[in-house]
Amino acid sequence: MVSPCIPFKTFLEMRHKELAQDPGRITHYIFTDSDIAVVDDLGPIFHNYPDFHLALTFRNNKDQPLNSGFIAVRGTMDAVLRAKIFLQEVLKVYSSKYMKASQMLGDQLALAWVIKSHPSFDLKRFTKAQAFLEDVDGASVLFLPCAIYNWTPPEGAGQFHGMPLDVKVVHFKGSRKRLMLESWNFFSSSSDISDMLCLILSSGRTKYDF
């Protein structure tokens, strides 16, 4: 299986070469899974957190605290280089430790291994849904809560425990993919995010929710 980080790293290598020729041409980048819908402006991430190089999303999950479905990279030459080096390390770990895991699971386990192996990192920070910055081997990593930036509804219909109305990114995992087009068309016609999220909640349970 091929890690999804490979095309990201290759793209950043190309972008870094372009920036060496024209460093003033800055464009920020967001890499997502194909089953993700961005439903609000993500520009404030780059404005409110001016010092990060790349951003990852986290959740309170001991074994899989990070989800690779959303990765943001600041468009400066230094940030692109540091993000590339970071993802290169993730790929190295993926190739050496998690090649036998499924593509999604292996990628996330590799991400978690790189973060957890950093001696000063406090894993307790994943238990609170609050954004925070951490230096990881020279890369300034912004950790964003999945509850807002990589939100997936509860596993089963009828298990409604509340939903964040400030959600900016919706992840249609597993069987929820069938609702993606319907929900997006509904949102595009009404621009009412709360109605759209209620629609997604009816998707039902699936064992493929990573």
C-alpha cells in the first residue's frame, strides 16, 4: 500500500524549487482526503496562527490520536521545506513499521509514532479540544481539534450527542460517503450548516470509521 503522504511530499518538493526562483509568490496549501467537504473559510488558520509550518488534526484517541485526512501547510519557503522534511520522516516510519497496515491506518499510525517519539511532547494535550503549537524536530506543528477541522458524526443514527455548529471541515468516513453529494448540494442551496449536519447524522454506523 502507498501512503497518501507520498504525493504531498512530492508536491512540496516541487513547490520548494519554485519558491527558490520566486520566494515572494506565497500560496498556502491544504491537503485533504477525497471524502472531505470544506464548509467554512479556513483562511483564519493562517492568519490567527502565523508561526506554524504545517497543521494536523487530532482527537482524544489513545491509539490513533491523529487523522491524516486534513493537512495544512504554510506557503513560505521555510515552511514548505520543513513540512516536506516532516512528511519525509513520516514516510520513513510508515515504510519501516506500518507497511502491512491498511493505507489509512498505517499512515495515521506513522504520524502518531513521529509525534509520540518526540521526548518533550505531552500526550495529555490531545485530551482537550483546543488548538496548540508544538515544535517537532524543527517543524512548528499546529494541532487543530478534529471536532472543528476534521469532524465526523457519531457512529450510529440515534446516537446524537450534540454537534459543533462552528465546524469548518466535515469528513464523510465509511458509509457516510454516500451522503456527500446530497449533503453538499443541500448546503450549497441553503448555506445552513446545522441542517446539513443533521442530514449527515442519519448515515448510520460503519466499522470503517478511522
